[in-house]
Amino acid sequence: MTDKLQALRARLLTAQRTLIVAAAEAGATPPDNALRKIGDIEVALAAVEAMIDEASKG
């Protein structure tokens, strides 16, 4: 299970980085939906990382 969670974490990080880079390259404040998506991914990353921690301890 940890391998699958690690893979999910990697995919989420890639998606988040892609959005952040696109926002930076745009040269303007990102639209609300892009900011919301970046934040949503951050929350999902925290949940996945918590599950990875639980799996490694238990």
C-alpha cells in the first residue's frame, strides 16, 4: 500500500508543480480556480502523507 501512496504523492506533486509553474510563467495573478486547485492538491498531499506516516509506523 505504501508504494501506491508514494506513487499518488508523486503524481499530486507533479500536478501541483505544473500549475505553479504555469501561474509563474503567466506573469499575472493566477485565476481563482487555479489557486483553489493548488490549495486542494496541498490538502490532498497532506492526507496522503499522513497515511504514509501511519503505514510506516503500523
